[in-house]
Amino acid sequence: MNIVDEEQNGALEKLEHMAKQQLVWTRLGAMALVGTFVVVLITILVMAPRVGSLLNQTRQAVSGLEEVTEQLRQADLPGLLDQVDSLVGQSTETASAAMEKIKDLDVEALNQAITDLKNVVSPLARLFGNG
């Protein structure tokens, strides 16, 4: 019976050793879990104000987009495009008419009229002492 007792004692010592190792690993796991929880908690506490600010900015942006979308819905874009097209057409017609008038202008006659005016005005200017 002595051999059986020794075997049981050896087995019990092994079990005790394994239980101690299991206890050590369980404690390490628990500490790692607590450490992870603390890191997550700190991250949440640090990021919460930033997330709140980001959410407010997002709400404002969405609100602005909704306003612009509503304004675009209310705008008569085809009518505006027709008006712009009409204005461009009128401007083109006006510019063409102005170019025609410039083409029709007799530059030589204008130069001659200026020379004639100068010839008439210079004796008058000398008469009044400005020449």
C-alpha cells in the first residue's frame, strides 16, 4: 500500500502544481481583461466629446444640405436656363448691331470733319488768345 500512497501523493502534487499554474494564468487573464476594460473606458471618455462634436457638425451639414435641396426643388431651373439663353441671345444681337454700326462708320469722313473743325476753331482760338 505504500506504493499506492506514494503514487497518490505524486498525483496530488501534480494536481496541486497544475491548480497553481491555472490560478496564475486565470489571474493574468483577469488582469488583462481589466486592463483592456480600462483602456476601452478611457478611450470612450476621451472620444465622447469629439464624437458629440462630430455629430453636431454632421447634423448642421445635413441641415444645410436639406435647405439647399429644398431651394433647388423650388427653383425653376429650366426657366432660369431659358432666361439665361435669352439674355445671351440678346447680348449677341446687340453686339452684332454695334459691330455693324462700327463697320458702317466712315472713318475718313470723320477724320475730315475733325480736320475741318480744327481749321474753323483755330482762328477763333487765336482771336480769343488761346492759340
